Amino acid sequence: MSSLMQQLHDIEGLDAISLWPLAIGWWVSIAFGVLVLGGVFWLLYRSLGYLRSWKRDTFKKLDSLENNLSPSNSAETIAFLSEYLRRIAMRRFPRKECAGLVGDAWLMWLKTHDPKQFDWSDKGKLLIEIPYAPLRTDLPLQQIKELIQAVRYWVC
């Protein structure tokens, strides 16, 4: 019996499990995680691009207005600026805050929310008067260009 005991050997332990190479399940999990994170970042990038696109479109429209400004279409330009400025205001601020403002209250609101502190109450009078003025009203083109520039700064 002792000779049989001497023939026995200890059980050798198993080799340690290696972390590398990864099993196929881990590769699938990693690929899925990368795809999900990539999708989230792509959606964030697209949404931020959309938020920037309205400003880009606004600047293009203002450039077009300024380049095509003439005495014959100055009243239409002012009317468009007045309407477009309201749209921009309702996009940037809560609708309750700016949608119901008219006349001098609208101009004062513009002045309080303008980073450049343009004199809307004096130079912006055209915005509230021209839509109701007679069709053939002579308008100073330089003042209209100042208004376009003020709207451009107000958008930033």
C-alpha cells in the first residue's frame, strides 16, 4: 500500500484565467457600447447644429436684405425686419415674455435685452411706425442699414 501511495502525485492547479484575448461576448458588448455612445454623440452634434443653423440662416437673410436694399423696397424691408425680430425674440425668450408687446413697450423690451444697448426707443421707431405708414414714404437707407446691423448684433 505504501508503494501505491508513493505513486500518487498532487493535483496540479489550473492555469490562471487570462483577461486577454477577450471572449466573443465581451467583444459584442464593447461594440454595442461604442455604437450607443457614438449614436448619442451624433444626436447631440446634430441637435447643436440645428440650434446654430437658425443663426446662420438669420445672418444670410440679413445680408440679403442689406445687399438688396433700395428706396423702392425700404418699407418692405422694415416690415420684414419687424416681423423677423419678433420671431427671433420668441425663439430666444419665453413666448409669454415678448409675444404680447407692442409699440414703445416692444422697443423698450428690445433695448433691455440688447447686449450692445442699441437705442431701440429712438432709432427703432421705424419698426413700429412703417407697417402702418402710407406706401410711398421716403425712408433714410442709412437708418435702415443701422437697424439691420442692430438686429445682427441682437441675434448674437
